[in-house]
Amino acid sequence: MAHVILFASLFVASGVSSLAFAVDVELMQMSTTGTNASKAWERIVPDEATRRTGATLLMKLKAGSTTFQYDSSYWTDGSSVLNEASGASSSDSDDEDVKMSAFNTVSISALTLCYKTLDNCYTYELGATYTSAQSLFSSGFIRSLNMGYGSGTAAEGKKAWTDLFLPPGTATWYDDFWNGYGGGNCDMQRPGINTQCNDYNWARIGYCVNLPDQSCQPFDGSDADSPVGIGLKTQNWPNNVNAPFGEYFIHGAGSSVVQSFQHQAWLFAGSGPAPGGAAAIGDPHLQNIHGDRFDLMKAGSHVLINIPRGMSAENALLRVQADARWLGGHCADMYFQELNITGSWADAKQAGGYHYSVSQYEVKTPEWVALGKVELKVVHGHTDGGLRYLNVYVKHLGRAGFAVGGLLGDDDHGDVIVPPVACAKHLSLPAGKTHQTNVVSVAEASLA
């Protein structure tokens, strides 16, 4: 069963964290090969989550569970913990409720909520520092007109928050919500922390809406029909639940459809991104097999993986090549637009290998594909402005049996991290200014 993970982070981001590159589609199919392989991947995920957000796990919220419903004492009890041993690692396959001692002790100034996968996240800026998450959730209603969406508008915050739980492309119900009246086209009702709307529609983090076919009623004293968020009490089914909304949020869908939107969530607190140097937030973020992190600053075609290292494209076992382009003009934000996966291992799975493009946009559940002893997945994402991009992940490269080349392997990346001279000024932000791009292309590789 899927889950939700909630993180708290001390760094300030604009809306969606660097962890949160809006995962909509994965184009490759597979199942993890063997129990040991699955466990090996799970062991590295906490390091990946911490690396991306500077985060420390506070809580996991299990899909469909009532453990962390609004009235649960876990939100306000400063001494309780739950299944803390299960917080030692985190992965998309989590299926558990966890409250860590850090929930009661670690100071926070932002929350990062991930839903369904560790790639689908939202950063909620609190606008103040709280001594702990327990202190925050014991503080009464804390209104945020834009749902903590940094410098974004209320409409942008609502869209990003709602898309976390009701993703774009969802058949029927996405259009029903956004093209109705009481939901998509109205202001949020009581958005923020510890919100309590009329008719027992409450959320620890979230906002309230009316039925999609009702007129707008955005005021505190207005009628409400469902919250959307985490830590919920709802007037209709499921009444008390970890996340994400009640039956009246997509009225007419029925409880079985609403249940299909219940997934896992995660909560982290951290000290922020790693210090040292500036980063171009809108450009592809890469991590190679040695854990080195860098931003791709040059457009064009780049070899991400080449096995064996130094082998020609015609004779390679596996070759992953990505096309990075500026979107919005020269020196604008850059994203992966195409991926070619070739080599004899890819040919063994599909004649000619695989080609992916942002134009191949369809909704599938993110999964992995096995290519030889290596596993790989390609994920589609989009920015709030509708720009599409690709992400790629490769794991188990330590099992390849050969040296791994490419930017994600042992090849030098010094040349690609230097921006063109004409773009250097564009990438230098004035003091106190924040880059507004909040999602990025990602390419990551691991030996495990």
C-alpha cells in the first residue's frame, strides 16, 4: 500500500523543494529483483532524502491509517514516539506509521511534505522558527493565505498543494475539481496549520473546500465540505484519516475512488542544503556514483552512463545519453528533454533500446526496469508553468561488473559545471533575491 511522508526543513525554498520535482509519469516498467536488492536500495534512500533537503525524519503517515488523524495526541504530545526503529530508513515502499523523537525536539522553520513517493513533494515555509513540530501543532490555527508557498501567490500555492494529492492528468476527477465551482475556482477556506473549518472538516496542514458544483464560500464562517492535506477529520467518509481528503472533495466519486488516492507521506526537519558555492536552481541536478553533486550548466547532448567506461556507443553494454535544453531562451532554466538508452543490455529488453521525449506524455506509475544487473527508471515532470522535463535514476551500478563511465560514473564533470560566459551574469542573483524556479531535472546514480 502507498504512503505519505512529511519532512520539516530549515532551509527556505520557493514552494516546492529541490526534492519535489512533480513526478507525474514513469515510462519504464519493472519489479525489484530479489529481497536483497530491494533492501539494498532502501538503505540508501535516507541518505538521498537527507542530501536533497538537509532533512531529518520526523514522521511517516501510512496510507488509509487513522493513527495521525487530526485528534491524535501524537501531534501535540511532547513525549510520545511510535515505531521509531522503522524511521532508520525511508523508501517509496514504506507502509507504516512512524513518529520520531526528533518531532518533539528539532526546531523547524519550514515543512516539506512528500506524498506517494519521495519525489513528489511540497515545501511549506512557516515564516517563523518553532522549537519543534510538536510546538507548531500545539499552537492553534496559523493562517497562511498561500499555503506557505514562499513568494508565490495564493492561487499558485493552492495549485501546487492540491496537485500533490490530486495530480495533473488524473482522469475525470482532476477536471471535475478544477472546473467546478466550490473547489478549483474558489479561494481556499482557512488555509494553514491546525485549520478547523465548519462541519468538522479539519486538517493539521491544509485548507477546506466546498462541493465542486457549489458556489464559492471561502470565508471562515462559510459552509465547508472537505479538507485537503494531512492529519484530517472529515464530515464524510473516511471521517478520520492521515490524508489526503474526504469523499466530498471529489463528490460523486465514492469511497472506493477516494481510497485510491490514499498514499504514504513523510515529515523531516533539517539544517538546510549543503553549504559552499552557488547553484543554478533551475538547471539539472546530478549525483554520480561517488555521491558527488553538481549542476549541469551546458546545454546539449551528454553521456550520463557508459558501460564499460570508454567503450564506443556501438559496442557498449549500456549507454544513457540525455539532451539538455534551455527553455524560455538562451541562459534560461535548462531541463532534460530527451533520453536515449542503448547498448546490448537495453537491446535485450527492447529492440533498438529506449527513446524518451517530453512529448511522450502519458500517466503511468513510476517503476524500475532491469537492464542487465543494473536498474533504471525515467520519470516525467513539469514545472508550475507547464514546462515538461525528464528525470533519470540508475541503481545497482556496483553490480555491473565493469567500470562505469559518463557524468554519473567515473568521467570528469568539470567542464559541464561551468556556465557559458554569456550566461554567468544571468546566473548571479542579487543578495537577498531568490531564484523562482522550484523544480528541476534530476539525474542520479548509485552503486548500491
